Amino acid sequence: MPGDIVMSILQTALTLICLVHAAFQTVYYVHMLQLNSYRPERYMQWMRESDKRSLPKSRLLAAAPLAVLMVFGFYGDVWAYIAYGVTLVLCAVSAVCDRPRKAKKPLVYTPRVKRLLVTLVLIDVLLLALAVLLPMLMHGIKAAMNAEDWNLSGLTAERMLLAMLMLIVLLPVLFVNLANKINAPVERHIANGFTKDAKRILSEMKELTVIGITGSYGKTSTKNFLTALLSVKYNVLMTPESYNTPMGVVRTVRERLRASHEIFICEMGAKNKGDIREICDIVNPKHGMITAIGEQHLETFGSIDTIISTKFELADALPEDGIAVLNFDNEYIAARDTHGVKVVSYGLYDGAAYRATDLTVSENGSTFTVTAPNGERCEYTTRLLGAHNIQNLCGCIAMAHQLGVALADMKAPIRQMKPVAHRLQLLPNGYIDDAYNSNPAGFRAALDVLGAMENTRRVLVTPGMVELGKRQKALNRELGEYAAARCDYAVLVGEKQAPPLKEGLLKAGFDEERIFVAFDLHQALSFVQSLPPVEQQIVLLENDLPDNF
């Protein structure tokens, strides 16, 4: 009897530790699913990219003794106690290794995530129930059929429990995907209901003007700039932060749009063909801006031609009396025909209807002049850095001017503008925070800003670019070459991303002694702080990979 009690305590403790371990892993993989937009194909692609992610050693540390215990853990009381004790210790160590780490963008416990977690709990409960019910069922069938020749001596509740615990520990990555698929019909039904409600709200606001903004990069900054300029004359609502998915837009409409709003500025993101069209079908934009097109998200788009056609889904959705404000400095945009809609071009070079010239840039900001199609000129001063920011501002000036805001009336808001957080944001400590930049063109623009800093030590800290498909290594190598003449030190973050960047730097003749490869951002910043003191130093923090990289 005492032995049975001890065994029950050991089994209960082992079950609890395995469930805690599985809970840690489940939260992690739900987080990864959320970062992959709940898209099963993206989630599974992420999982396949690294065996370390899908089957870490910590889980093998727990699963291996569970398997041994399942086979040999029932031969003699003493050996069973020892086996259970060793397994308990190893599973506990494994659980500690897999405890949640602080994320850059933590898991957001939305209603969808909560529903997903409930489904995952039910899956685990079902597996544990099978551990108890299956042996009882099989032995019951044997008795009912009087099947004396059936050998079910190995089919015990203990062995089934260990088998199910091993599955729960080993397969949370797959269970998360399974739960996501189980919940998919419910989520579609809920999303359709929210979308219909958002469409109803928009249809009732007859005087509301919707402006869509898309592009491979520059969307969020442009959205913020345009909101500031149009607010001189109108009551404006914009999609907050990075709410640039269909459900993000729907949520903004349902929770924030009021009858008093005159203009709704809608940022439109995309990783697949049809994504922009889906948002346009919800909000029906009257006007649109395409900021830039470049090699971004090639893993999902596949080709630059698909990116171009996807971004121009916005222009294709505009009505005949709408305006498409297009960046003609971008070769892909300038070469694309747009039929049935008025095109207003902008840029820094000849050929644009609205042109920004006389650009001067310093560590304190920029000064530039914009010339309108009617010949009117106006000079602006801003704290924003980088030619691409001036390019985006020029596009916003073009849209606002077309909607009745005088050029002179935009001076004050442009002077007062602050950089969008983590987008070429000049910090007081001599750092330029461009952590949200995730495309090669933006990377080059940031390097140009760094290179323009005179009489100062220029330090680049970057993990490079991701989600560039087969072109990723080549593009990072090219960025390394481009960086060589624009920085004095290169701190490369992450051993996986560093090699092509380092190859490019060395190919361009950069001093290898001024290259440092850091394991993570913390180590990179520690290296920067260890550099010999100088009178002036600028550190560019270029891109910060999300938690699923």
C-alpha cells in the first residue's frame, strides 16, 4: 500500500511537470502563430526553417526518459521508483530550460488567442483521458469477446499516461497548428461578422473620405505625416500603429471611427497577392498613395512582379473621381500604367508633379522646397532625417494640397513633426533608431543618413534583412558592400545573418578588425560601449528582427 501511494505521488508530480513544460511551449508557439498572422502555411514554413525551433534539445531531454520509463519502468518497485525519480528531475530541468523568455513584441492575449488556448487545453485533456479510457476499453472488449488469446499485458494506464505525456511534451508545435485549424471556421464566422459591421458603419458615413496608403515601405511614416497635414483643415482618423491587416482595419472602424470624422486614412499591408484588394473591398477608398515598391516579403510574394500588381490593387480600386498619388522616384511605380483614375506624381527628381528640391540634411533635421504643379513654391524645415522621409513628406504635401490644404498652412505641422518611433528616430544619446526598417531600400537610405554625418565616428549595428526568399543572402551581401563606405565600425547581430553582410563589407575593402559579430543585440550594444571614447559618435540601429527569427 505505501508503495502504491508513493507511485501515485510520483506519477502525479511527473504529469504536472510535463503539463507545465507543455504549457510553456504552447504559449511560445501560439506567440509564433500570432507573429505569422495565424496563417498555417506561414507558421509551418517558419517551423520547417529550423530543426532547433521545431524540436529543441530541451524537449528531447524530457521525452527520452519518458520513453525509457514507458518501456522499462515497471520491472520491480525499486527500479520503478528510481526511474520515475530520474525522469522527474530531467523533465523539471527541461521545463526550466523552456520557461518563457521576454519577447520584443509579447504575445497579445486577444479573444482569438484565448479561444485557441481553450482548444489546446481540450486537446491535452482528450489525450490524458485516452490514457485512462483506452486500456479499460480494450480490456472490456477482450472480456466481452472472451478473447483469451489477446495479449494486453503491456497496455496499462501507466504506460498510456507516459505515452500521452510524451506526445504532449514533444508536439506542442503541431498541436497549436491543429487547434488553429479546428478553430478556423469559428474564426472566419466571427471575422465575417465584424467585417460586415465595419462595412455597415462606413456605408452610413456618406461624407467620409477614405484614403488608402500602401507600399513596400514608408507606409506607417507616410500615414502619420499625412494625418498631421490634413488635420490642419479636417477631422482625421488613421489606423493606429501597424493596424494594416483586414482585421486591424475592421477593428479601427468599429472601435474608433466617429460620425464627426471627415477623413479616414487607412494603412494597407500585404504579404500575399490579393491582400490589398481585400482591404479595399472593406473600406472602398476614394484616394490612394503608393509610397514605394521594392524587394520585400519575397518569401510570400515570390517575385517583384507580384509585389507590383499587389500594391497597385489600391489604384485599381479607386473610383473615376479618385486620385492616385504615386512616388515617381520609384522605377516600378513610374513604369506602371494606371487607367481610369487621376494620377498625381511626386518625388525628388525631374518629372514629378510635386517635386522636393534644395534638400539639406544635418543631424538636426532637414530643409527642402516643394514646387506644386501650378508653379507655387514653399520652403519647409523638419526634424526628420533622410531623403526618403522628405520623399514621403512630399507625397503627403501633394495629397493634402489636392484636398484643399494650402502649401503655406503645412509649414507649422511639418516643423513640429517628430519621427515615427523606431524609424530613423534620432535619440538624445547619439543613437539613430531605425529598428522597424525591414527592407533593402530603407536600409540603404538609413546608411546614406549615417554616411552624411561628418566629423563623427559612425557605427552600424544590424542583423541584416529577412523574408527576402532566395535573394536574401545576395541582398544582404550587397547591403554589406553599400555599408562599407558609410560606417567606421560594423556590428553584425546574429551568427546566421552575419556571414553575407561580412562578405560584402570585406569585398568592399572594409577593415576586418572593425567588424564585430554579436550573438544578440545586448552583446552588440556592450561592444559599442566598449569602443574607445571619442568626441562625437553616431550609432545606427538598423532593423531589429522579430521574435520569430
